[in-house]
Amino acid sequence: MKTTAYLFTHFKGTQKTPDDEQIYFAVSRDGYKWRNLNDGKPVLRSTLGEGGVRDPHILRSADGKRFFLIATDLYIYGKWGENAEGWYRCQREGSQSIMIWESEDLVNWSEQRMVRVMGDDAACVWAPEAIYDEKTKDYFVYWSSRVKSDGCKKQRIYSAHTKDFVTFTQPEVYIEREFSVIDTSILIADEKYYRLTKNHDEASIYLEVSDDPEGEFKEIESFSMKGVTGYEGPTAFKMNGEDKYCILMDAFATDGGYKPFITDDLDSGIVTPQDGFVMPDPFRHGTVIPITEEEYNRLIDRYGIV
């Protein structure tokens, strides 16, 4: 499959309007200059759960015939309030489910479904993502949660498997540190798994690598952004036609949206910040996937571009 462009699924802004916490699409030819679809309005809206969605993650199926879009069931603006009390409560009284849509062509989407992935002990489910696991021949899904049984002491990453994004295995702890961990994202490259995770207490991203998505990961200590605070929501993708990778990190502390970092050697950990990254709005925690020319044109034909 030849990919020539990119799709960015994200939510928007800083929770200042009812529409900010919905799902938006943007496209790019080069991965740097982004243009909104659908006149900058939401492409998908949540009508279930809390009524808002954040942290959308889009995944092409293993056979390339379908897309799955999963997201956090969270509506700060409409339910909790964007203040210290709201952020405190939503991590202790939040949803135990994730939101899911499916599509065969990126323009016709299934009805939204709400699937519970954690039990009664869970206090929230944040930032779900997934990869196809070649070893188990199903999808490996992971997210962050606090649990009530330890007084919601810290965020851990939990995981489950699914074949259809309808039925999930029982959740298990996937990553636990002495600090809270959230926003894990995995990039598969050269038959290795590169895992970006936010140290939530420090508000910085660290990078690990493994030969097995459920095996032992080794931290890449030389990662340029290790310990650099003010970032969350990492996402990474291979640049079309190049032996380069782009790691995007959401500079939430400055409301600046995503910042790009480029590397041609993930194992080195050395990433270089790039100029010329243009977003029409501050894109917040989302996913970039490479798309084909046909998919790019279909998106523009359906939604229009601004």
C-alpha cells in the first residue's frame, strides 16, 4: 500500500466551547502543514456516556480494509468543569468505558458504541490506543486508569486484547511505575516496538523499546525530550517515502498544541525539533496515520478542506 498523505484525528482547543471535546479531522501532504476538514467542525460527535470525547486514536485494521477509532469518554466542559476540582473528580468518578467507531473508507462511520473495559474499581479510563499484535493475531489495547481500591493513588496503564473491538479480555496492569503514567503510544518500526509514555507527575515523555509489545521494555536514556516538562499525548508515525520518523508531542502547558520532532534513528533517542509545523487550530491529543491518495481525495470530496 502506497501512502502519500496523512490524516490527523484530534480534539480541539482548551475546553472553552461545547464542541471542543469532539472528534476533528485534518489532512496534510507533508506531515507539517495541516488543513482542517469539515469547515473546522467536528466530524464525529459523542451522543453516549459523558457526551464528550477526547484523545481519539485511529487504527488501520490488519487486513487494511477497515479503520477503528477509539476515544476517551470525558467531557470536562460539559460535566466536570475545567478547574482543579473538575480535574480531580474526573479521575476519581469518571467513566469505565471507551468510545468506538468503525469505517471502511474514512467517510462513512458506524454508529458510536460505548464498551466497558474496566470493572467497578476503576475510577477513569483515559487515552485508549491499540496496535495489531502479530503474535496473538488480535488487537492489543491499552489505556490509563486510577482505581478506587488504592484510593486512586496513581495512574497505571492497563491492557486487554480484542478481535473485533466489541468483546475485550479482562484488563491487566501493563505499566506501573512509582509515579503516575498515562498517554502511552506505541510505534512499530523495524520489527521493534517503541513506546512513548507520559510521566504524569513530571509532565514529561520517556521512550522505551522492546521486541515484544507485552515483553520487557528498555528505556532509551538518551531520548532528547526525557525530563523536558510541559508535554503529553505523544503520537509517532513514519514519514511517507523516507527513512524518518516524526514524534509529535502536545505542548499542553502553553496551549500551543503539537510540536514535531524528527529522527532517522529511533534507537539513538536523538530527536530534532522542526520549524514550519502549521495547525489552523491548537490540535490536542490525537493520532496521525499515513493515508493513500485515494483516501486523501475521498476525505476532501466528502468533508471539504479549509
